[in-house]
Amino acid sequence: MRARFPRSARWLVCLLMPVAISCGPSTPALTRAETAEQLVAALGACVPVSLGGGQTLSGSFVGLVAQELLIGGPFYSFGPSFGMNHDQIVCVVRAGGDCERVRECLGFTIEVVETCELAPRCDEDAVTFCTGGGAFGEPRMRVRQACAVHDLVCVASTDGSPRCALGTCPPSDAIVTTCNGRSLTTCSGGVLTTGTCRAGSECSETAGTCVGAGAACTRETCEGDVFVPCEPISGRTAGPIDCAALGMRCRGFGTLGAGCVAPDDAECGSGGGSCRDGVIEYCGHDGVRRAYDCVAHGFEGCVSDRCVPR
């Protein structure tokens, strides 16, 4: 029987397939690396630093995003209270250099103001705060993050800081975690949050977090070009990472563990990038020289290793 997917899921498959495939007459297929690159560019150009933006097109960060796309689980954190889901990833990638659309995908608005309340607060189920207005002359902006986009509500913790969360819970000095399979619900500072442990790990009420669910281990290791993490709290392996799928190889470092590294024939060393005529040139996590054309993707241009919005 032929499998069917909802429309949003079909777009996700088109974005995350490791090889180019056709996803409609006007939508090019993207590899994981290209998806990661577009996400980093959009977040760096369009999202305030206070929400986790300001990310640059460095090989290490693009590689981290590609790794998250590869192994699944929580994708990218804008802070401790919420992260991007798959539909939002697809939305941001398809938005290109349209920063208004990127921000709409993530549920927040930015307003340039002359004065602004300094203390972050909850305002009609939105986390509201100010940014900018520093010594370098950047404009002061009021930012509103709509928690409803993530099916959450805005809650002020016992220290007064606002968060997007499931709701409130009894205030306590202790952090209380409840597990339901791989899902965990945490009560901290009167704020109730939830999350899902990635494949290869499990929820632990004793540890109050996700821990390894595999075989007993003492350090990270390589199995060929597969990196096998060793989760320190449980002393058990967590979900393996296929370094080869990232264009990398697994390398052991003796008692220091192991990790995914660029291949021996790498063209360059991983690092930040530089801007030239609207194109950011940088060294990828796989040691390949790469170029990202900010102008061709709808941005105004670039500065250093960040695209500049129109």
C-alpha cells in the first residue's frame, strides 16, 4: 500500500532527504546541509540575539544544525522554554530572506520604539522584552514572542522572568520531573515545562533529565564512522550519530572520548566566514570550502559572516 503524508510532512521529506528529489514544479529539493545553511542564515539575519539569533555561517554551527536534522529530537533552542518544531523549520527555510515571514513562522513581532520597559514580562500570553539601543546606535526594539504558536502560555516564574510553558505548578525550591515514556514534564520555579528525549535516550525522574538508554559505557567511542555518545549520568550509551552522513568521519581521542571530525583530505579548517560582494565564504564542518549567496536568497547582502536583512 502506498504511504500517504500530510502536506506539511511531504514538504519536510523534501527538505530533509539526503539526495536531491523533486518536490513540485517550483520547489527545489534541499539536502540536510543546505537546509541547515538556510536556517542559520535566516536566524542570524532575522531573529533578535535575545531569542537565539545572531548565529553566523560558521562550519561548526551549520554542522550542529545538520546533525540535529539527521538524528531528530529537539532541534534548536531559543531558550529553555521552547524550540522549533518541524513545521517551523520548513516555514523558515521556505521564507528565504523574507525576515517578516521568518518571524511570523516563529510567532513573534518586532517594533522599533523610542522607549521600552526594560524588564521582560508576560503580556497577553506573549513573552515581551526590549533589545537594542546600545552604544553602537542600533535601534531599540520591543519584541513579542507569541507562546500560542508553540501551544504554550506565558508564565512568570518565581524570580519574575517570563517563559512560554505548559502552565503553572506549585512553587518549590526543588525541581520535580515526571516521566511518561520518553516524555518528561518538569516543575521548576512555579513553571511547568515539557520535552521529549531523543532516540537512544530515556527520561529519568531521579536524574530529572534525559539519560542514555543503551549499553553500559565509560567514554565516547567510534564504531567505524559512527559516533557513539556515552551519557555521563547513567553511564550508558545514547543515540549514535552517523558522521559519514554529515560528510565527516569519527575519530577517537583516547581517554578524552571521540567525535565527528572533518576527513583527512579536508580543504580547510572549520571556522567562521567572510563576506565578499554579498556572498559569505566559509569552511564547512566537513572541511569543504563553501559559499552562501545572501543576495540570491533574498537578503540585502552580508557583513562578516552574517546575512543582512532588507
